[in-house]
Amino acid sequence: MQSYYAEHGVVLPRETRLLNPFLAPTDPGESCLNSIPAEVREFVASRQPLIIGGAWSIVFYRGIDLYGVDMCVDLVAKLKRKYLRVGLLFALADIGDQSYFREIQRRIKDLDLEDNFHFMTHQQELWPLFRLADLMVRPTYSDGFGLSVAEALHVGCPAVASDACIRAPGAVTFRSRNAEDFLRKCEQILEASTLAGYASTCEISLHACAERLRPMAKHREPNVSVVIPSYNHARFVEKCLRSVIDQKLAPAELIVIDDGSIDDSPAIVERVLKECPVPCELIVRKHKGLCATLNEGLDNTRGKYFAYLGSDDVWLPAFLKERVRLLESRPDSVLGFGHCLIIDDTDRVIDCTDRWAHYVDGQAREMLLLPVAPFSPTVVYRRKALERQRWNEDISLEDYDLYLRLSMQGEFAFDPPPLAAWRRHRNNTSAQFDSMMNAWLETQKRVAPKLNISARELEKIQRGVRWRCAEDFSRLGQKRTASSLAVQNVGGAPSATSIARMLIRLIMPRWVMRIRQYFRRRHAEKRYGSIAEYMSNSVNLRN
């Protein structure tokens, strides 16, 4: 500083002292965090790693972007190759050069960074946000000191800044306007940083929490709470977890409850949760059953909406975002659901409910009594409705009973696109079709009085259920069971065409049915491919 004044002919008093311009904030930053717009809160909470930069306004110095906004955009484009969910929040007190700002926005769009780069304007205090960030950047072409660098370091956020001036102690500097050096220094910081470690107890729970996001949780309403009931799915649970972590709308919290697994599931979950960018928890305990596990998850979460995902199932990236959008637009609905992909052990899509499930939007009672019910991976519940009903821990078919009771409280909001995948394999409880049929019938008998269904109406409904089950048994090749049910419940057939189809299946040789099933499955695999291919190609299954 003294050399600069001397070079420019500024005469200083004989006794001159240079003081550090940084004064540590004494305010906790509550008012700043409370004033952050909702879209910024969502961006901050759902990006990992999170980088923050800022400027007073967009200006040029000697024809160069003074605050290095262009360098920040290029940085994110390169980091995205390794960190798909990387986010850079750039704060501007004033936009400044409007033409250049629009040019930067076009570049962000051209590089497909609209989900990764966000401008926050008119925010006066930035330092409280540094507590939530993985990295602060200041790629200025010219600078005096860079108070924001000192602020970031003060609250424990690493900082990478240009060497345009002397920086606060602890800052990592790069050669000014050198994009490669800037990227290298940022990567070194991000690779070295880790989330808070896990604390474990001797028996009951292993807690994993991204502590850097805890302050944010206090300053925004939680949106969706997610629970994963895990049970002996070591082969699939990592894919399940990553499908939650990769959601475009991050959950407010994630709880995994291991229900007494005897395989390696707990260790796999613990490892994957170390990478989870949202508050998360792993609970390991003795086996209690699915309904008890779901109620435990409900009691230990607080989001406005609640969703659970079986540890062998997966969500597509837009699932939570679209379900929340649906429920927000339908305040009278108790849950939102949609069509479901069906995948096998190898992640091949072998079917989709849009081929045969006739879902309705709105009042769901008649649909449920057929029975036609949503697949659990497709459902997001409104907490207020769910807390009044909960899961019945004395039964085995957990969701159907709950759906019937919820149908008395409000509408089922239906959004057709398949955004979730249910896995079919030998260990599925749902594969035991005979027990499922009996569970449906028993549930209808138990709930009928609450639905004001008379004994005569119930008998008619259940004849229809048995007939439809007979059709399903015939498709599965279990002709003896199918024929017995069909003869006893022919009065439940919806049409003469349905009876004719049943007769054809019963007289059709088994080898013909196996060939039909083979080609039907091959057609589905060709149409959908693997779940990964389906996600990448964004196939529209609605014809």
C-alpha cells in the first residue's frame, strides 16, 4: 500500500500505521438468513458442493470482468464433470452492466448450468451464507484486500482468491485470470474437504449429519422428509440411496432405518450417507416389521410432506420436485402419486403400470375397491393427513389399508409420468399373490364399516376382486387356481369380453403362454431399456 502511494506521488505522514480492515461480525446473522428468498434457500440446501462468490456490481477494469464472473461460470462448467450437483451462488448488490449480465446468463444457459449457477441480487450481507458453503471464491482482476475473503475464513469456510493483492491469512491464492490455476486450487480444496463424520452408538443408532447444512435447516421450512426402511437389500440399497441423493429437489432430511438386516446393508448405508448433502441419520435395530418402521420414521421426521422408498426401489431425479409441485397445486389432496416402472434384478425395465393400471385423479375410493392402488415408490403424503391415520402395525399389506382410510379424508392427486421404479424379484412380499388377495379381502372387510359399505355391497365388490385375481392367476399360468376362482365368482366379471378372455387363457397351452410372456418382456426391455437408459433418454411412456 505504501509503495502504491509513493509511486503515485501521495505524501503520507511520517508516522503511518496500516490496520487490518476486517472487523469480526458480532451479529449472529439471523436477520440476513431470514431475509434470503425461498429459491435461494432451496438452491443452497440442495447443491453439493456449494460455492459462493460475490461482487458489488458487474463492472469492467481495463476491459476485463473485474470480479471474474466469467471465470466463475467456466469454473462451474468444469467442476460439473466431476460434481454433478455442484452449485455456485453469486451475490450481487447491484447488477451493474445489464448487457454483460444478459450475456453471462446466455452463457450459463448454453453450458446447461441453469441448475448449477444462481444469482442472488440486492443481498447486503453475505458472510452468514459462508457458514453453509464448501468454498468461497474471489477471482478479482484487481482488489484492495477482499473483506469477503476474511469473512469466509472467519466462519470456517475455505477461500480461493486471486493474487491481485495481499489476502487475509489462510486464503489460497491463484495467479490472477489464470483459469487453469483457479480450477486446480478449487479442486484441491473440494477434494480435501469432507462432511462431518458419523457418530455411532453401541447398538441403536448411527447418526450422520452434514453439519454445515444444520444452520440452514433452522432458517427454512422443511419440505419433504424421506424415510428408507432397509431390510436385507445389500445388493440394491446403494442405488436406492443415490436415487434420493440425486433428486433435483433435495429432501429436507433423510432417515434410513435398518429393520434387523443380517446382510451388509448397514455398512453400505453408512458409507453412502457420508456423501449425503442433507441432514441424514441411520438407525440400526432389531426387526419390528415394515409398518412399525414406517411409523417410527414418521415420528422422527418433521417435513410438510412425507415419502418412503423401499431399499430395493429407486426414484428418478425429478420425482420429489414434481410430487411437491403437484401437492402444492392441490391443497385438498392427501397424497400425490403416478405411474411406476417395474424393474428386475439387473435394473432392466420390464413393465410399466401405464400399460394396465387404470388410475383416477381425485376421489379414489372406487378405484381402490377394485382393487387398483398406487405403487408405494410413487407416493408422497401430506403429513397432516398421514399423522391422523398412520400405518396399521397389526397387518401385513401396509399400504392398501392406509390408502382406503386416507381416501375418506381427501383426494388422491395423480400425475401420469412414471418417476419411480419398483423392483420385482423373488424376495418381494408382493410376489406372493395368493396371500395378497386374501389381505385385500380382509382389509376391505375391516374398513367397510368406516366407508359405509353394506354387507351386500361388500359381497358384490369382493366378487369383482376375486374375478380380477382369477385373471391375474391365469396370466401367471396358475390355471387351477384361476379356474376355481373364475367359476365361483363369474358374477364379478365386468363384461362378457372379460369372460371370453378368461376362457381363452384357461384353454391356451402353457408353452404358448410362456412364449407370449417372453415376447412381452422382450418388447418392454426394448421399449424402455435399463432404468439408467430410461433416465438418460427421458423416454415418454405415455402414448
